[in-house]
Amino acid sequence: MRISTVLRSTVVALAASVALFSPPADATINWRGWSEIPGGGQTPSTPTGVWFKPEKLVYLFARGFDDRAYFQTTFKSYFSGWIEVPGNGLFRSSFSAVVWFDQIYLFGRGYDDRIYVNTKAPSGAWSGWFTFVSHQPTAVSPAAVVVAGTEGQSTRLIVYYRTGSGQPRYLQYTLTFGTWVDRELQCSQPTSGVIAASSRTTGTGNNYVYMTRNDGAVIWTDVSQFGTSPDGWTVLGNGIVHPGGLAAAPHTEENFLNSTQIFATGLDHRIYRFPQRFYVGDQWSEVPPGGGVIDGPPGAMSCKVGRKSVLIVFGTGFDSALYWQIGVSRYR
């Protein structure tokens, strides 16, 4: 298996001055330093991962140069090695993974530009790849998120994508209605690239969505259960990025000072982070200062392991290897 990290996708670039992205050292996360993900391999797309609590394992996912999906599991010093995700699927770009009702849902963009899903129950076999709803062809990787419902609302599983004409859309499933709905993600501002999504995990019903505007600004909104308004978007921070890909790690009350973590790759090929705490002083900063150099957009995940809150950022190197950066919250 040949899994390389030189990405074919457009690099997300922070095009503002260096001073704009140079805040004080991060006092909330103890970064462990960039290192190659054990197991070797090369990938043409950004790797990603998800914490699977029922098995107490992190599942890592990457696309091989044969366009097949591969995964490996890890916890502490254990690594399983790369294994093909069963189902004989072929894919154009990177994957998105979430855990919903104690099952892994792995989403990918097939050769026919349809979104495919493969599921796995605890200690069980993979379901195999299948399409699950009629939708328009997607031109980018899907971005999945689970949104915990508030009182009177059910939990939602949402998959964001973008059509060939550039229109952002999303597929939404709720237990209340028991069916998938394909909706336009309303936005009057021109955008492009991969869509990033996150949520609170505490039952507030918030679903934060992020896109790159054509003038280089990152914009965001909170998508309600019934959609968005065209003008309900706000610029995130004071940075300028070029169209490409973004990544977001889920919001939890325990993790990283009550914030959603947004990531983008700079013109200097370093990864930058925006901790969205809804404070006036929030700004972009490097992950970590003096950190690794990558090619392509980043990936991200977060989890709570025991009493520790963990943030993992993924990147692909110019040497075609898969890299990650692990951060542990200093406040529990």
C-alpha cells in the first residue's frame, strides 16, 4: 500500500502580515511537536481521524495513491498499521468521520462525485460503502458533523458539500423526521473550497459552519435546524486566506477554554489556528509557534481521554508523509 502527503488540493493561504498572526505563546495547550504518523505510507489527500470511545481507540483515515480508503487504530504507543477500509471503494479526495450513536460514519467522495458512507459498530465489521440519499454531484470532500439537540429537538447528522457550480449545500438527518433532506446552505457572499463544520457537544443545538470567501476572508454562521439566512454570515477574525480548505475541531465545554478550533494553512505552509471563544481578542496563531511545514489544507479532531482534553491536527509533508501534532489542554 502506498499512502504520500503531497496534496493535489489547493493550499489554504493566510495572506496577511506576519505580525497579524503572531500573538503571545499559547497558554492553554501543551503542544507535543510535529511528528510522522507511525505506519509509514503516503497519501494524495489530507488525513483525518476520530475518537471511538466504545473501543477506546483513535481511528485514523487516509486515501492511498490507488484512491482506496485506509485506516489504522491507535492509543498511546499502540498502532495497528494501515488497513484498507472494507468495501472496495474508490475516491477522489479526503474523508470525513464522525461518531453517531456509538457507530463510526465515514464519508467519502466517489468517482461519480456522489457521497458514500461506510459505518462500523463497536467491535464489529464495516458495513461496506453505499450511497444513502439522492443529492447533487459534489466537487469537494464532504464535511460531516453531529449536532446535539436542545430540549424538544433531536440530534442531527449533517454532511456539507459543494456542487460543481460552487453552490454550498448540506444533507441533514434528524431522528424526529427519520429521513435525509438536501438543502442549500444560503449565503449571498461568493465562496469556494471545502466547507468546515463543528458543533457544541452539550445539547445547545449550535452548528458552526465555516467557508472561505472569494476575497480571502473566512466567514462563519450558526446553522439552525431549519437552515440559514443568506446574510447571516460574519468574518472570522482579522485574517485573510485564499480559497481552499479549512478544518474545524468540535466545540466542548471542557476543551480548550470553551472554544471551537478552526485551522488553515498559511502561505508559509504552516498551520494556523483560530480559537473561537467569542471574545474580542480572539485571533489567528501558528500551531505551534515554529511548528511544522506542510503541503495542502489541514485536518483536525478533538476528544476527551480520561481527564485529559486532546486536540489533534493533521498535515501532509512535502516528503509525502503523514504528520500530526497532538495538543493537551492545560485546563481540565
